[in-house]
Amino acid sequence: MESFLLNIETEFFFFTGTYLEGFLGLLLGLTLFCFIIQTLRFERKKNNPKIESSNLSEVGDENLAKINLSRSLIEMDQKPEAKKLLMEVIKSKGLSEENTVVANSLLEQISNAK
């Protein structure tokens, strides 16, 4: 055990240039090590994306893009945003029968999941 502590003290001296003996050196070294690990593991808070349907017209069929986006939002458990997009799809003009069925089934899936 003494050789282990001596080895840690030596590595601490090599790393910091300061020689601290015994328990104080070990405590300071462990504190420094924990600080470095905590700094490396720091993660930023995740921001929920702001989705504007005006940007979706560049993707091709706007309604199909909204349906696909709502599927992704449902998988990410952002159901209110998905429901809003699906309601826009259903209210839009020129919606194909297939897209209407898909949008209604996704709305039903959201309603049943609550």
C-alpha cells in the first residue's frame, strides 16, 4: 500500500510540479482528478428544436414532410408539436386520401398514448 501511495505522490509531483506528502497530497490529487473528469463529462442542456412549417415548403410535398416530421416528433416524445403539425395537414387543401388516412392514424396514436 505504501508503494502505491508513493507512486501516486510521484505522479502528482510529475503532473503539478508540487510535492505534497501523505494524505494531504493524495486528497489534493484526487480532488484535481475528479475536477478534470467532471470537466470532460460536462454536457450542455438539450434544446428542443423550434419547427416552423414555413420552411417545409422547400422539401417537396409540404404535407408529406409534415407527416414525416410528426412521426419523428412522436418518437422523440414531443406529442403536442406533432399533433399541431398533423392538424395543419388535415386542414390543408389538396391532401391525398392516403395522406389523410396516415395523418388520422397518427393523431389516433397520439390520443391513445396519453
